[in-house]
Amino acid sequence: MISGFQDLQLVTLLLVVVAGFGAGWVDAVVGGGGLIQLPVMLMVPGITPVQALATNKMGSIFGTATSAVTYYRRVGPDLKTAVPMALVALGGSFGGAVLAAHLPQSVFKPIIVLALIAVALFTAFRPNVGELTTLRHTGHRHYVLAGMIGGAIGFYDGLIGPGTGSFLVIALVTLMGYAFLEASAKAKIVNMATNAGALLFFLPHGSLLWGVGLVLGLANMAGGYLGARTAVRQGSRFIRVVFLVVVAVLILKLGYDVWNENIRAA
């Protein structure tokens, strides 16, 4: 069993660094970096699935924190919405992680695949959605809806995880009326909180591989910084295209998982 980065072979270490950087970039733009990062962590020799999940969250929080700060400096998202939403999401993520220890994820994956297909079709056939911020609600209803979205998606992140950032972006765009750029900026703040919530669950169990997590986190930071700058420079249309690509990959990945699980169960 590995204890840190000093136990990794050079090739494996390089793979972790590349995966962390790529995941940080994708996460910063639209979310979904776990599609890149978690499978690579599971390939590390001697690592257990729980250690991979915990260390993945540690690496991700470095990247989401970096991209959140970069977005804040360049886009200036409304913190009156983002911060309460993030706090509710943190609690939801912790609750999801607790439940994940008792329920098989295979129960939820088919539902998530259907939801992702609906999201992809909606975004693809509504080319103007997310170009400009036109808030659908104001005042109390706006903040209540933000809290509900944060709690629900935070719970999902703790329970299953893949595509959390993408779900946050599309919820902020379609349900609240934000443009893709501003939605991505807020999503990073909330995603940082969901990662923290899951980490609070994993920490007491001693599942974190601190050395590997630090290397992963530094790579994630670099990718997150570059990804956030790219998204700000290219704007909402670019984010929309990347979003559709990431959602399509999510559908294929989770759909493949569901197919394999059904084949094994047959």
C-alpha cells in the first residue's frame, strides 16, 4: 500500500500530474474534471477506491479554489448568491458522502444518465441559452432557489460526484438565468465547498494520501488557473461548446458503467 508520492514510479507520477492539470482545466471551464482525474487515481498501484476518492477530492479542492479566485478577480460574481449557496452545498456534500457509505452508486447512475441526456438536448437545441444574464427570479425567491440548487447538487457530489460542476453550471444557466461565464464563476465557488464537505467526511477515516494529494493539487491549481483565464477570455459561447463536449463524455462514461453493471448482474 502506498503512503505518498515517494512510492510512485516516475511514469505513474507523471500520469497523475498530467491528469491533475487536465482535470483542473476542464473543471475551471465547465466542471467534469473528475472524469479525467479519478480514473487515473484508481490506476495507481496499491491504492484503494476510498483512498482514490479522498485524494481526488483533496486535489480537486486546490484547483477549484484557484479557479474560483481567478474568476472572482476577473468576472466579479455576486457573492451574496454564491457564498450562501456554497455553505448549503457543503452541508449537502457531507450528507451525500455519509449516505454513499451505505448505498450502492449503481442505483442512481441510470437516473443521472437520463438527466444528462436531457441537459445535453436542451443546451444543444437552445443555442441562445446562457449568452446573457437575465435573472428569472429576484429577492427572496432568488436566494431560496440558489440554496436549493446548492444543497441538491452538493448532496449529489458527496453521493456520486461525476459532473458536479457541469450540473451546477446548467442549473445556474437554466433555472436562475445566468450567462455561462457568470455561471461558471459561481459554480467554482460552490464546487470548492462541495469538495470541502466530502473531505470533512474522509479526513477522520485516514483515507487521504497526503503526498500524492499535494502533487495532484499543485497540478490541479495550474490547470484551474489556465482554464479560468481561458474561459474569461473566450466567453460564454466557448464555455457552452466545452460544456456540451464534457456532458457527452459524461453520458458515454456513465452509460458504459450502467451497461457493464447490468451485464455482470445478468
